[in-house]
Amino acid sequence: MNLRNNAVRLAETVRGVETMSRFALAVLALASGVYTYLGVRGLLDGSATFVFFAAIVYSAAVSVAIYAFWTFMLRFVPLVVSGFQRIGLFVVMGIGCAMIIAMSSWLNAAALAGSAALEQHMAVTLQGYAEDLDRAHANALSAQSLLPDVLRASERFERLALNERESGALTGTQGSGSVVQLLSQMSAQMDELAASITGSRAEVQGLFDEGSARLAAMRELVSTPGDIEPRSDQFSSEAVQLTAVIAALQQTSVAPSVKRAAADLSAGFIAPVADGRSADLASRQDQVMETVRTSVAAQSAALSAAADEILAQEPVAQRRFVPLSSAEAVIRYWSDFVPSWAGAISIDLLPVVLVLVLMVVHDAMRRDAEAMDEAETVTAAEMLRALALYRQLNGGEPVPAATPADPPANDTQEPGEPSAPAAASPVAATPETADGTVTPIDAAQRKRGEAPVRP
């Protein structure tokens, strides 16, 4: 009877929690509809009235669909016993869950983490712009690395000219002749090139400071609390200005100018005519000028190679900020918002747990009911004999057999005739009944092993 009582208690409990299950399902469907409304509102375009009513209609349809679907599942899945049919219902439930996620869960996630996802998008874009600014600044400053070489060449030519003028270190004759003129000319060209490189440094620094100010404004927009949409619009405007600054930085590189100037040093070399008063001096001057030509060519090749290395650096690709909706941002950066996705999906799919619980409970009820089938077929006679045997085993008195009632008097008997003696009871005719050790059994009782007669 314990199994029977357990099955009954389970059935009563299921009936008791039915109202609570309906209430919980309605609350979950309503909550999903509210968050769906918040998520879909940011995706619609049009007037405020159109957006409001369109979002309300969609969220109401989602709530009704979720409530109806899980009501069907809660009603039918626990009642199905066949394995094939139950697998079919599970497949249907899986398809329904996928449809619920497609029409509601991602919008719930957008409502829960939309603003944070847009801030994440702006932060990632800001980091990219910061890297682009640093690279453009580094490329612009790389041309400054040519300045020491140019200044060193200028000083060398100037020092040779000074030595030739004062002591005739190159030709053996002091004075300001054609050699000194050539060396001074090369030194002046190198000074002009160094001045152009130095002059670009101030422009590069000014552009870099402007870009840094734009980045600071963009960082403030990312971290400032408040509505995300106006901040996103302002962020987009700052991004456009910063893109222009980065492009200007790439145009300020003096590496192309250095390469052209280095090529001009060799190609445009003009040696003055030897002005020596004697043939021997003129010959020495020609030899020194040829040596200077060779030195200038070597210096030109070195500067050209250094400029080529700078120009070979990969230019900074132009970056463009693409505004996203809250739903798009949540989908793109889903790995950063796993808890929000889990909460959004759980609101819609939590009834799966209720379905499984009811399925297990109904299975337990069916097993308990099947265990009591044999007890349901016991007849009253078998129950009485079982009670009598139980009392005898426990040392109790046997249950006396019921004495049949006297038959009614025969109305047709003639007066004066003696009445027929009553038939002796089978129990009284049995001598063993006196000692009380044998249970009387009616002769008309069914034999052992015979099946009970079903009505």
C-alpha cells in the first residue's frame, strides 16, 4: 500500500503545483516579451509612434508564442510513454527552442548588454585608432633618422674645405680655389637637406599632439556614463577628424624628399674649372675634384638606400568607424558577454526544466501503479482466508465458520406432521473442529490454484 500511497501523493502534488506552473510560465513569457520589446525598439526606424506599436505587437506575439509552446510541451511530453514518440517530441522541442532563440533570445541579450556591447565596440575601435596614430607618427619620425648622416656629411665637406683653405691639405696649395669652392658647395647642399628634415619635425609633432587630443576626447566618450546613442554619434565625428590627422602625418614624411635630394647630389654634380696658376696645380685640383665626385656619389647612394628603407615601410591603412546597433554589437562581441547571453536564453528555455521534472514524476507514478496490479485482483474470500491464517500464525483464535441461517418454515407442511430435522452442519460433523487446530473450509469453496472469478 505504500507504493499506492506514493503514487497518489505524486498525483496530488502534480495537481497542486499546476497553478504555480502556469503562473511561472506566464511570468517568464511576460519577462521575455518585455526584454524583446527593449531589444527590437532599437532596430526599428520611423516615427516614435510607429516604433512603439510595432515593438509592442512583436513582443506580444513572442510572449504568446512562448507561453503556448511550453504549455503544449508541459501537457504532452510527460504523458507519452513510447520511446519513439518521446524522441519525436524531444526533436519538436529542440526545433521550438531554436526558433525561440532566433526570435527572442538575441533581442533579450541586446536589451541586457546592448549599451555595454556598443561601448566595447567603441573601445576596440579606439584602440585601433591609437595604434594607427602611433604607427603614422613613427613612420613620420623615421625620416629624422637620416638627419645625423646628412649633418655628418655636411660637416665633413665643410672641414675639408676649411683645411684646404688654410693649409692646402688636399692640393698642397693653400687658398680658396676651385676645390674649396666645390667642397663648400657640397656642404651647403647638405645643410639645406638637414634644414628640411629638421623643419618637418615641428609639423609632425603638431599633428601628433592634435591626434592625441582627439584620442583623449574619444576615450572620454567611451567611459562617460549616460545614453549611448549621442556618445556614439560624437565618437564617430571624432573618428573622422582623427583619420584626417593620421593621413596628414603620413604626408609629412621627408623620406621622398631626402631620396630626391640624394639623387640630385650625384646626378647634378657640377665641378668647377681648375683655376690653378700652373699646370701642376690645375692637375692636382682635377684629381681632388674627382675624389670629391666619388665621395659625393657614395654619400648619395647611402642616403638613397636609407630613404628606400623608410619608404618600404607599410603605410597605415585608413580605418573607418562603422556604427552598430545594440543587437549587432552583442552578436559581434558575444564572447565578452557570455553571462548576458546565458541569462537571455535562460528566460526563454527555463520551462525545459519543468518539462523534464514532470516527465520524471509521471514515470514514477506509472511504475508505482504497475507494482500494485496484483494487489488490485485480490477477492474478498482470499482476503478473509489471509486474515485467518495471519491470526493463527500469531497464536490467535481461528475465525469461526459462519453458520447458515435456519430455513424458513414450510408453509405447505400439513399440521400434525413432524418437521424434518435440520441438516447437520459440515463443521459440526467434523470431529477435528473441536480441538480448534484445523480451520474449517467449506466444501463448496474453490480449490487452491484456481483463478479468482472475475465479475
